[in-house]
Amino acid sequence: MEQRTEHGLSPYRSFSRAEWAALRADTPMTLRPDEMTRLRSLHDRLDMSEVEDIYLPISRLLSLYVAGTQRLFRVQQGFLGTEDSKMPFVIGVAGSVAVGKSTTARVLQALLARWPNVPKVDLLTTDGFLFPNAVLEREGLMERKGFPESYDLPALLRFLSDIKAGRRPARAPVYSHLIYDVIPNQWVEIDRPDILIVEGLNVLQTGRPPKDGTAIPYVSDFFDFSVYLDAGEDMLLRWYVDRFLTLRVTAFRDPKSYFHRYSKLSDEEAVATASSIWTRINLVNLHENILPTRQRATLILRKGESHQVEEVALRRL
């Protein structure tokens, strides 16, 4: 998982599930078993043991990071003689389609919002910053939806800049997975949260820096901490197909669904269709854009066959 160099070096410390679980210490469990259903996505096997072993230690670690960042911010204020308003702590969550990013983001939001000081924790997915389908079709990018070029990156960067500057409120477009498109003239307002979780496929991506040193901001420049969800390609394909089969008999049956045509497929046809979409689009995006950013994350969570995290790698300070 750590992709050591030829010299055997790695910027990460690796932990087994048991070793990581022991780092929970006295972090209290604040989620109830009945909340698991609301928080987990299709086919994620989120249960109390996963929260106890994986997410409570992350919550404890993040509490230390947030406190440390706040102390550093106050020290910098004293050094500069400024009275800037507090800056939100921003967490990025990245990884492939079907790996469980949404579940991880929601669990973190629920746990962090229940810290003793009750911080305001907001969650944003980058789907809202996809270009509308009409634009993607005009530019021949519908088969590249989810690739970096399908996002309105300047708008996303302006949003994150507003968040970090404490401007209120910052507005983000709203995306509908039912119609598979951005909803026109609909916005979600994020009003100076203590913590913001930003979840998306390519949020850790960078580009080739210009030779003249011109400043080019990346989405990850605004992150204080980042998590990458990792899993083997064979498992990702299986999870994607399983999710597609479930959606075929649930959400796809809605006549308003963009994918309504798939609701009439047989099992064999559905598996073939999902496998084709995965290979033609999602696997290419994984290889070209998502997987190369794994080593930029602060924390890497490696999942096994059961959809549960088996290994954890934490970037060294």
C-alpha cells in the first residue's frame, strides 16, 4: 500500500487494523447502531466494529490536528499582528468510484460534530461543480464525466477560497444523482463551519507546475488533512457491479431517473453493461487521475474483500 521506493523508504507509517484500533484510547462512541443505516451507502458494510476500530481513532487524531492547527493560527496572528477571523479546518476525502467515499465522509461528519465542543461540521461533494450535461455534451465530454476536465475547477477553487477566507455564506451548486445533472439555479450555502469535509474523485489531483513558477492553486492546497480510500481493482469492479444491480431495481425504476432505461435489463445484461461502463470510464479515470494521487493523502485507508478497512497508513510529520 505504501509503494516504497527502491531504497525501501516511505513517508508513511503503516498499521494493521488491530494496531490502529488500539489508538482509539478513550475516545467515546457517540453513534447509535440505528444510525449506521442512514450513514452507509449501498453495499458498504459499515457497522459498530468498523466505527470503533477505524473511525474513532481517526476522530481522535483529527481532534489533535484541529487543536494544533488552531494553536498555530493564533501564533501566526500574534506574529503578524492581525485579527483575522478563524479559518475552517478542511478535510478532503478522495478515492475511486464505488470505494465508499460518501460513507466515510458522512461518518466523519457525524463523529466530528459530536465532539464535546460541538463544532459546526459541513459536508460538500464536488459533484455540484461538474459542468452541466448540456455543456459536457457540447464539448464531447459525457464519456469523461468525473474526469478532471469535466469539472468547473475555477468555480470550485473560488468556493474553497471563500471558505478559507471566512466569507459568509459560500455557495456551491447542487447535483442530483437522480437526473444525473447539476440542478439549475439551486445552491447550498456553507456558512463559516468549524470543519468542512470535501469529498470527490479528484480532489487530491495536481498538475504539472509551470516552469516560470507562476502560482497555480489546486483543490488540495485548501486542505488541512486528507483521506484516500483504497482498494484492489477487482474488488472495486465487483462493488460497482453490485451497486449497479441494486440501483437497477430501486432508483433506476423512477421514470425521472437518467438511467431509467437500465431498469429493464436482465441480470446478465446489467452485469455486462455495468462492467463495460466501469472498464470504459471509471477504470480509466482511476488509472489516469485518481490512483496517482494516493500518495498525496495524509491518511490512506485500505479496504479488503468485506468492504472493511484492513490497513491504515499515516503520513509522517
